[in-house]
Amino acid sequence: MPEPTSPAGDDTVYWYDAGIAGKRVEADGGAAAIGTRFPSREMFAGTLTGQRMDQGDPPWRWCEIGDLVTKPEEFEGDTVWCEESYIYEVG
């Protein structure tokens, strides 16, 4: 694993992983639907930027996806952080 490049807080570390940068991926995940107590399912597709984030102990491992070609209609960001177990490499 590459060395972390920038600590973000007591339990969060951001780092760059050239080994994943540029891979085409899809990701799914869920959260509460805004303004409700009901769950939602969100889908994203794009390219891994190579940026990673480890959070907590044991760490949750997150990857940043950019160049989004699929995202929820109301999502305005250019990138999204997704937990790595919900990311799937495609073509």
C-alpha cells in the first residue's frame, strides 16, 4: 500500500493510489432519502481518480470517482466518494 500523503484528522487519512487511477467503475450505495426516514439506492459510474480515504479504526476505505457518466439526477458534484466494497470495475 502506498504511504499516506496527507492526514485529514485524528482518524482520517487521504492518499493517492496510482494502481487504481483511471479504472472505469460502477458503484452503488444507499442513504436516507432527503427529508424522509426511508432508504434510497444511488448508482454512479465513472473513473477512479486514484484518491483514497481511510477513515476510522479499523478503517472504512473510500475511493473517489470522477468523470461521472451516471449519477442521480439531483447530484451536483463532479466527483463522489464511495466505500470500496460497493465499487465494481467495468470494461
